[in-house]
Amino acid sequence: MRRGHIAAVAAAGALTVLTAVPAHAAEYSSALKIKGVQYDAPGRDSNSCATGNTDEEYLTIKNYSRTATVNLKGYVVRDSTSTNKFTFTKDHTLQPGDYVKLRGGRGTDSDAHNVVYRNNCNFLWNNDKDTIYLYKPSGAHADTHAYTASTNDRDGNGYITYHG
């Protein structure tokens, strides 16, 4: 009887482990992930649309799927406070292994050049620390990363890589 009790406890423990895994995996079940962020634009920060450098601050989003093409329309990127937010409102497709740089400032979106502009000259990311959220059109998490410049940016160049 004792052996049966131990087996039941072990089975219950295994079930607990199995049920805990999908909750964590669901957060990162998206083919799209944050590849990296240039959170601190080179030079002195200036959000002037005419002469500023907000276009040098960008987020790289990559399609890590081997087979699926993903349309970015409806995906949302935001910071930790939700005051800085961007929604992809136009069709922009990423083939397997393809990426896009979401840049600040104003410019012309281009599938050929892998770029989408926020058409907003305010900086999206804090230079000291922030959290980056990527949401699917359904509202589900696609990817999330927090950073602290002093901890995550060892070489001090303002760029952090997440998913290789």
C-alpha cells in the first residue's frame, strides 16, 4: 500500500509539473519575438521631428517560425507604463526568419527594407530601464522583456539582444 501511495504522489507531482509548463509556454507561443532593442539612440536625445534622432531608437521583431508567414497588422508594442504604445495598423508581412525594425520618427514603411515608422517623434523607451511588451492582435502576450541599462547593456552601446 505504501508503494501505491508513493506512486500516486509522484503521479500527482508530475501532473502539477505538466500543468505548470503550458502557462509559461503560452506567453511565448508566438512566432514573433523581440530580437533586440536600441533603447538609447546614439548621440544626445532630441525628439525634434526635423532634427532629432528618434529614428535611431528601434525595436527589432523577428518571425522565428520555420514555415509560417505572419502579418503584423493588429500587433501592439508598448512600454511598462502603457503611455508609449504603437499598433501596427497596416499589413506588413514577415516571412519565416524575416524581421522588421520598428523605428521612431517619421519615414516611409517598407517591406523591402524591413522597416516600419511609428510616425511619432517621441522616444518610446527609457534610457535607464523599461519593459517591452509585444501583444498579438487577440490581446495575448507574444513576448515580454524588461531591461536595466546597467545590468543588460554590458558594452554601453544602447542595444540589447534577446532572442539570437
